[in-house]
Amino acid sequence: MTVLVRDLRPDDPADVAAFAHVRHLALPYILWTPEGVVHHLVHTHPDARSRSLVVEEDGETIGTAQLGLVHDSPAPGQAYLNTYVRPDRVRRGAGGLLVRTAEEYLATEGATKVFAWVLDEPACLAFAARHGYGRRRSAHFLRLDLANAALPEPPPPAPGVELCSAADFADDPRPLFALDAETLADEPSDVDVEFTDYEAWLAETWRHPLLNRELTTVAVVDGRPAAFSVAYTDGTRYSTAMTGTARAHRGRGLAKLTKTDSLRRARAAGYTEALTGNDTDNGPMLAINKWLGYAICGTEVRHVRELG
């Protein structure tokens, strides 16, 4: 058997499809499509120095990695690395080869600390420990049988709250950028970021091929977005990429309102499965998802390693 690592070829549809397939087999709780894989590689900010790697065994793609610098962090040297190998192709050296190749590259780009998500399974955790990665916080994946779920009635909007969709901001999405930046700053994270580049947000987020603007519900107060539930879709599956509320409007039930509305419209549009994820310490959002009927279907643990 010959195992080798190389860069993903974004112009090769078969190569990209194989990358997405491996990711789906290893992590079925996230929407992986060839279009999404290419978008991430092509439209991530150049300062991130991002790469997507594949491992081949006798010409077959059996493992993948996405890596880069956290370029919008005020702390220099922060990097990310997420590797996944087909569950039926483990113990062939693919994961170790990906990690070594990625760390060598990140070090040449100035990285001093690498963060990675690792599935909360004994073999995966042991692999991370052997490569010098230490445990941090964790996050759950959650699933809802949207076709058969008894979705609760959405709470009535408070006076002055109007529900619309992200599609209503097509001519000027900057207000959604401002809301996204504020809510992202308050998300649990290991690395602080300064989310200020509107053009980068347009390229990476607003034009993401999985973003469903029609199913992304926005609560508007006094003409400004106050909360939203961001929807990604891939054909039959729906995923909540973010649910957040502006600081000045928290405690009014807007997160529950927007997410319930988005889910109901997704089911009406024919989507049968809903996915989401939450930090294990994010009690308020976990409570909302439990109220909606979501169940935990997997867990990842954040790990970190110092380079050099």
C-alpha cells in the first residue's frame, strides 16, 4: 500500500467529490457538498494561508484536512487544523501523515499554537494525545427528525418585532454583517477575533453556496436586525449555522422565535432533517434546542498544541 498526502485539486470535480464524501463519512452531522468545499478553499481570506489536503491510499482518497491561520485574531500565531479519515480506513498512517504535513506548513507560516476539533471517541482522543494535543472545551452535534417532529408553536412576536428573511436584505446585507459580527464576538471560542472585514464576509459568508437566505429568519426591531437564525441547506437536509441576538435585545425570546420560524418554513419547503451544534456550556441555546425536539447525536472536543 502506498499512502501519500497532497493538496486538494479544486478544479477537479472528482477530487472535490471524494473530499466531501470522506468528510461526510467521518462527520455526518455537518453539511458537506463539493460546492461548499471549493468555496471554503477559494474564498477564505488570503491572509489565512489556508490549505485543504487529501491523503490517498493506492489512488483512493481516505483522509482530509483543512488548515490555516486565524488571520483576524489580534493574537499572532493562532492556527486551526481539522483532520478526518474514513472510519473504515483508519490505522493506515493517514491521520499522522496529515498532521505532520499540516504542522510543518503552519510553522513556516508563523503559527505557534494549533487548535483542532477531535471526535469524542476513544480512538480519536488517543490519536490527539499521541500527537501532543491537549483537551479544552467540547461541543455537541444535535439532530431533529424534521419530517416527523411535533414542532412547538412559535412564541408570539413581542410588540415592535417584525419577522423577515435574509433575502429581504439582498440589496444591502451590511446590517446582517453587523449583527453577525456582534453575535460571533460573544460565541464561546478559544481565540479572540476582530470581525471587521465586510468584503471578506460577503465573499465567505453571504455568498456561501449552502446559505439559504429564504429560510434564514431575521427579527427586526426599529428597522434593524436584532436576532437571526441562519440556515444552510443541501437538498434534503437543513442546518442551523448560527442563532444569535444583539446584546441590547437579549432576554426577549428572539432566538427561540427566529429558530422556530426558520424550522417551520424549512419543513414546509420539504426539508426532512435538521442539524445544529452547540458548545456544551451554552445552556440557553441547548435548552431552546431541547424544547424544539433536538437530540444529541455526537460530540467533539477542542484540542490545542503548542508548536516549536
